[in-house]
Amino acid sequence: MTGHSHELPSEQSLEHRLNAVRRDLARAEKEEPHRVSALTAEVKKLEAELKIGR
């Protein structure tokens, strides 16, 4: 990256973030139900970003 804040994250970093959010979501479903809707929305957003990039 050249330091521009408007650049899109790489596909690899998006996949890494998506996996981390999915782990957080699985944990939240058991321990923090108040976070489930926000994490679900983030998963959908990341999946859409990955689909656009392909």
C-alpha cells in the first residue's frame, strides 16, 4: 500500500478479518448475545467486499 486511506484492503486481509469475525460471532452466540447482530452484519459486509473483489 502506498499510504492512501482510501485503498481497499487486500483479499487476504479481508479473509483474515472475516475468519476472526466469524470466531467472535461463534463466541458471542454463547457468551455475548448482545453482540450477535453487529457481528452478523460485519460478516455480511466482509463477504460482500470479498465477492466484489473476485
